[in-house]
Amino acid sequence: MRTGRGLHAFSVLETAVLCSSLTRVAGVSCAGSTLQGTKAGKVIGAKGAKVTGTERSPSRENTTLVTAISAAGRTAATCIIWKGLRVSAEWGEGGPKDCKYFATASSMMDTPTFHKWMRLFTSQIPQRGGKHMLFLDGHVSHISLATLQWAEAHNVVVFQLPSHASHRVQPLDVCAFGILKREYNRTLDAYQMQHQHAPTKGDVASLLGAAFLISMTPLNIMASFAGAGLFPYDPSRAIKRLAGEKLKVKYHTPSNRLPLLLLNAENTAEALGARKVRKLAQDGFSPSFIRAATVMCSDVLMPKQRVASRRARAGLVLGGLLSYEEMKQEQNQKDEAEAEKLAAKEAAKAAREEKRVRLEVEKAGRQAAKAAAREARNGGAGRGNGRGRGRGRG
């Protein structure tokens, strides 16, 4: 599915390039960071200690970095999004060069903030000499009518990348942001080693600025576009990765979990069942091949490591694999046990029903006997049921 989306995206890209006089190519993406970093660094501890901790900030508050990179190896419209109602003056000390700062309720990108970013981006690019193509993912905050109209008015062609494939076709996600996060972790560890305490929210901008300066070099930026297959234009680089992931997920099966079940040609399909035969047929095995000889399929049959316990439950000698006769014998025993259990449940249910009916009949008999005895004591109607209510006044 992702491979199909990738092929369609590159075909649409070719059409857009042919129909537009493009002069510059850029891509934009967002990266989140916290004061804890993404990976703990190495620390020096006592010999023999099983656990050696490292000091980290207790804050899990996210901070978002947004930037655009061009195929020429430059960055533009870099900004940091904080969590809060407004931006504090102390938060922006030491940030990346020409960085702008925004604040949102969740520190994530939203539609109004992205529109502000688009205005910032168009103010930093030349307005003459052709159009610019901007690659971005399909996040809901990136696609709005006001933003698209502004981009069109300023000679920016917005190209939305296919969903679930940005890690292969988004230049920043392919290379640049990976290097940025690695350098951010190193900068975070160096800060804590130097100051002997965890950083605060006011230190994030300087930490990101130091990591940004090291990672966002012209060579890394151009390698990002080349790795995504966008510039130089080579769709096969991204398509091969997407297809490789699909094949790896679908066909990779550890060899030590493959059981071997020997069945003859007549009763193979019957033993497997219609559902399992259809499953094998969907994976490329024809029914004639399934009935021919040996079946090896880990997602249909029982894993090999469970065969020993299965033989133990069947009362067989441990070791080796179950033959067809042994498997059918065990299945027949299970079916007979299930049938006996079902028959016992039905018999118990019938006994309970019979007891209930008997009790109801006995109860009705007792009630009838009580009514007859009461009638006999009253001596007939008109006597007030024996309580004096039928006597005259005289």
C-alpha cells in the first residue's frame, strides 16, 4: 500500500514539475524534543553496581522545532513552538540564527501557527525568477484554505507527501532530523556534565541552537534531499525502501519457529481445514501444492517449541514431531471429551428442569389441599369464611 502511494506521489510530482517553472525546491517538517532527551547517555559508576542512574530533568514538556531546508543546502523560516499562552523573553536566549518563537496550548503545530510560519517562509524567499515547491506531510494543521491561498499568491507550490511514508520521502525525516536529535542528546549530556544539574525550560533554545548549528550543514541537507530521491530526482531510492519494508514485514519468518507436518495427498486439505487452506492460498500456495506433500507454515500450524508439551498431553514419547495419525488420534480424543462434557451438561440441564417441574407440581398440590381444607372448615359459602362476618344482627 505504501509502495503504491509512493509511486503515485512521484508520478504526480513529475506532472507538477513539468507544468510549473520551478526554480527552487524546499521541504518543511517538525521535530519534538524534551528536557529528558531521547536516549540516556553513559555515566561513570561504581564497579559491580547493577544500576547506575543519570540525572535527568523531571519535566516531560515537549518543545517543537520547525524549519525548512532547500536543495541548495540552506535553511529558512526556523522557529520554536513552546507550550504556553505567550512566549517568555527568557525562553529564546541562544536559539538558532534568525529563529522565531511561538506558543500554543500543547506546544504542537496548529493551523493558525502554521499560517504564521508560511508568512514567515514567503518573506524569506525570493519572489522573482519562478516558483518554489514546498514539500510537507499531510498533517491537518498544514492544509487550510488560507494557507494554500497565501502560498499560491507568493509563487509557492505546496506538495503534500503520501501518508505513512514521510520517513522515506520527507527530506528532513530521512536524514537531517536524525542527526539533529543525536546532537541534541549529546549537547544535553554535555550540559549536565558541565553544570552538574538538569537544564530548565529556558535552556532548551540554546541546546537546540547548538545542535542545530552542528547538524544542519549544507552537506547534511543535500544528503537529505538525495536520500529522499527528490534532488537529484531519483524515485527508486524511496520506492525501494518502501517496497523493502513491505516485503520484510510480510515474508520474514524466523527459521527456528517453522514446524514440519507430514501429511499424505488425500487428507491434507481436510486436516488443515478450509480456512487454513484459504490462508495459504492467499500467501501464494496453490491448493494442489498443499495437497501434494509437505506443509511448512508458522502462522498456520503450531510452533515447534510447543510440540513437546503437546506430545506429553497426548501421553506420547517426547521428542520429534507428531505424525498425522498421532495428531488425528489426539484430536479424536479431544472431540470425544468435548462430546462427553456436552452430554453431561445437557443431562444436568434436563435433571434440573425435571426437578423444577416436579417441585412446581408438588407446590400446586399442596396449595390445592390447603384450599380444600379451608373450604371444609368454613362449612359452605355465606358464613364469612368462618370469621363471623356472615352472622346476622338479631
